[in-house]
Amino acid sequence: MFGEKKLSRKPSETQEQLMSKLIGSVSDSNFKAVSFRLEDVLIMTPFLQKNCLFMFMEEDYSMFDVSGKKSFTELRTAAEEAAEKKYGVRTKVTLEKIYDIFAKLSKISPEGKKRLMERECELIEHFSFPRECGKTLFREAKRNKKRVIIYSESVYPRETIQAILENCGYSTYDGLVILSELKDADARSWYAPVLEKSGASANKLINCGSDVAFDVELSIMKGSKALLIAPAIQLMERSGRIAGFIKEKILYNSDSSEYLAIQCILGLYSAYCFDIPQNKTPLSDICGDGKALGFLVLGAYRLCSDKPELSPRARLIIEALNSDKKALEGADDLEMLLDEHFGETLKKFGTKGCELPLKFLEGYCSASDRELFRPYMSADALKKWGASVKEPELVPYSSGADERNSLYKLADKMFPPGTKVRNITEGILAKGRKKKR
């Protein structure tokens, strides 16, 4: 997707070097087969977290809802959590099992359950797009006549996964392993059937995965070679402070559709900058990239339906970004991608939170990122800006979504922030998060 669009941002020099090494490894004549994890390596979605998809189903659910007490997003999230708890590991969970629990929670009719399952499959097909890094490696493997096996931990049925692969240009794969179809599968169960389908010995297989323990280390322990293609969302959240700042600001409401737009922007930003893995740039929150700055800050600000009242410094920042060619190109890229993925659909959810990237820049912009503004701001303005910045509060990276919003909302209602009891409650919640990680 990203390679087919005429986006202005090109890979950085370090990204190009890494891509060259990855291609060299996949093309190596010593290997007869290449395996790919579907999720995060070959396929992405334009969302910060998976429950964003469920927010597009609220209208569908309203036609069948008999209780009206909870949203579809709340019930669907709860149903998946309950399914994972019931079956022990995610690899045993299917969409059918999730909706069996969903139907009990919502008291929805069998017809409603069937329609919603079909709708979710339609939406995941629609929103899935290829990760260009993975697609390039896939094409290179096929060009060099390797057998290509894909494995997936998805909860979706085989026909949905096959449709996604077809839509994203992966139809020439040689084998597909879906862990939920295997008897008593766990996260490590993919290797044996993948090796069998590859028709190669272990030392002739190279695996491209996104998980260090279950993809990379397991492959190496079994005698194969492995390449780590870290998830773009993970790379974005570890690249600087801006994603953590935004997540902190929307923490209690990240499961609310009013903040859907900013979560979609972050999802697209992760693909825009980190499709090819890229390390953190020292003292920078946007990898020292003017187009990334324009994409996330100016592009998101443009999207605000009601432009917030700007402080004098925020006005200077926007004026500077509007004077910078790279920032303007980045903002145009965001507009193009939002239109491609969502059309007019996203607009009905509102644009709350789209001012947050600008607020971060105003209050917390790092020294090296402020240097990008030097051609457009006076030395005195830059000096005053630098003297006012501070460290933001952050939500640390977590491989799972922030799915405990209901606990925080309950805490807010029962124990207002700042009270002694609430401080104790915060400590308990924090311990719970750490244990989960």
C-alpha cells in the first residue's frame, strides 16, 4: 500500500541499509524456504489498538442490541478477554468462540450474532493492508523460487485470512498454518507444521517474525535462521515520547469512539515512519524527520473540526510548519492516507484529541527537534521555547492494548483524583498493570 501511493517520505539511510540486509538474507541460496508471521510482518491495520475496529460496528450492533447498557466495543473486548481466560491461550480462541461469549453477555439473537461476525470479518478484510517491508521480502523470496509458508495467530476464520492475503497481494504463498486450527496449539506450535509444509530441513528454513521469543528464539533453537521484523506500533512507541504522551492524555477514554481519529492517525504514523524498522534517534521524538513532524503535528491539527485557541507559541509552531516544505508534504501524506483508508467514514466520529501532537510539541519538544524550526523562528523565540519545555507524563509501551479503562473510570467516580483514597487506588492499579506485563 505505502509503496503504491506517491508518498513524499522515503526510507532513511539506516532503513535502506537494513532493508538491503533483510533482502540479502531472504535471497540467500543456502535457504530453500521462507516463513512469515502474518500479523505485524505481512499485514497491518491503521489502528493504534485492535478495539478501534470495534468502534466501526456500533451502528451495526444498535440494530440488534436489546439491553442498551454497554457499547459493542465494551462487550466485544470483554468477550475476547473472557475467551482467552476460558481457553487458556490465545491460539485456541476463534471468532466463533468469542461471539459465543459475546452473545451471552449481550443477549443478542442468533441472527444478530451471525450478522455481527460477518460484519467484523468484512471490516478486517477492508482495513488490513500490506506492510511494505514484509511484502518486499515476500516478493524477493518468491522471485528466488523459495517455498513460502505463512503462519497466523488470528482469531478469524481461514476464508477471511485467505481473503486478506489475496487482497494484499500475497496469493502466491505455498502454505498457510493457522494456529487455532491445530489441536492443543500454543504460541510455539507454528514451527512444526511450517517446517513440514516447507519441505525443507530446519537449517534450510529462514523465518521472518515479529516476536523475539516465539518467532526468533524458537526458530534458532530448532536449527533455523530468523529475522526480527518488529511491529511498527512497537517501534513508534519506543522511538520517542510523543505516543506515550498522547496515550496518557486519552488513557481513560481510549475505548471511546470520540478519540478514534487520533488513534487512527497514530496507527498510520507508525506505518509511515516505521514500516521498515528504524531505531530511536537520540534526543528526538519524531526521528529528526521534518516530514514525520508535519504528518503527525500539522496533519493532525488540520483535521481538527473546531480549531483550538492557540497560545502565542503554538501559533508560531503552526506558522513555522506551514512555511516548511517537508512539513507540508508530510501533512499532505496524512490527508491522503486518511482518505484512502477511511474516506468520509472517520469524520462522523469527531476529531477530539487531534490537537494533542501540537500540545506535546509546545510543551515538551526535544532540543534536536526544535532545531528543525530554526529557519522559521527567531533565536530569541527558540531560546524562550527551550527554557519552558519539560518532561511529559508518559504511558510506557505495552504489547497489549490499554484495556483497563473501566477500572480507571470507576476509580474516578468513586475516588476523585487527588484524594488520599484515590492515591492508594492508583497504587493498586499500577501494581496490576505491572503484573500483567
